[in-house]
Amino acid sequence: MRWALALPLIALAACQPAKDADRPEDVRAFPRAHRPVSPLGASAFSTEEDRDNRNEAKTVMDLAQIEPGMTVADIGAGEGYYTVRLAERVGEKGRVLAEDIAIGAVRRLGARVERDRLDNVSIKLGTPEDPKLPAGSFDRIFLVHMYHEVAEPYAFLWNLYPALKQGGQVVVVDVDRPTDQHGIQPALLMCEFEAVGYRLTQFHRKPKIAGYYAQFEAGGNRPEPSQIVPCRLENGKVVRVAAR
């Protein structure tokens, strides 16, 4: 009789989905994000004319202290609003790597770079959890109106970390609203970055950029994936979530 009872239980267990089976295999060592994620939006956040009328790119590049000769990555580059302006700012001795995970956006941006003869720009198709950037290569990495679409933020930020040069910075431009509404609350953003070993170096609310500006540096203490303690909002406050 005991065997008869055990067999259905074994069969039921075999039918249960494996833990984290809904996640890519290479991110399962990282904690899940305890927040919703915005669906992938249009590759153009607003018209370039509108953004230039607000001096958005100039404001952001000035805050980031972009100078000639720098090497910069534009992750989630979309139609290339920042890419082309960064290319002009860093000059012929600088380099810009533009990356997106949407093949259509990459192709359109490639055509634009060819048309404008931007010889200091390279284009790459990225992956959602790992931008796969060369280690120790970038003075600045730009994440503009895209971080809220990253479904695995802890894996993404952990993989991004080694790409910074010594003294390099990650620049985030986003909107202060819930993550399922194409934005992220600043406190939650800061908590997620800090959980992976980054330190906040600048934060500004700027009407000209239709949101806020945050800048982070590698803090010198990137934890192992299993040691990352994730963040979530509870009653309007950000807390760390202990593993269960």
C-alpha cells in the first residue's frame, strides 16, 4: 500500500516545473527582481527635435563630463539619439559603442552611422541579461530610458561591472514612476545598483531631461551572485529581501 501511495507522489513531483525554469539558465544564480518590468517600448523615447529643444543630450553629457578622447558605451541605443551626439563630443580620438537588443533598431542605427560617416562608432547586437562588453574598456556607460525594461537587473549590472575602466561611471537617465510604467523610482534604482557593488556619485532631477540623472561607480566590492540581496518596495519604502 505504501508503494501505491508513493508512486502518484513521484509522478506529481516529476510534473512540477523546475525552480527558475522560466528564467534563462545563465541568470539562475542571481536573485529575481522583486518588481514588475516594463514591456520593451519604442526605440525612440521622444522626437530628437523635442529633446534638443530641451538641451537634453547636452545637459546629460555635461553632467557626465564627456570629453574628447573618451570611450563610451550607449546601451539600449535605439535610433541613436545619444550615439551620434556622443560621437561628436568624444571626437575622432574617442570611441562610442552603440548596443541594442532589437535587431531592427541595430540595423536602422547602422544605416544612420554609415550615412553620417561616424567612423568612431561601432554597433553591436546585445543580449538582455549581459551586454558582453570588453573588460576595462569604458569611461562612461549610458543607460538612457531603458533600465526599467531589464528583466534580470542583478545579472545585467553584475555583467556590466567589469567593463568600466578604473574611475569609469555608469550613467542612468530615467523617470520617477513605477517600473511597469516605463520608469523606476530613484530609491529602488539606487538599491539595486548598491546590491551589486556600485556607489552613487551623482543624482539630479532635471526638467530638461524629462526625468532624473543618476551616476554610479564600481565600488570595489562586487558580490558573488549568490550573495546579492535583492530589493523591493514595501509601503513606499525600499527594503532588502532576505533569501528564503
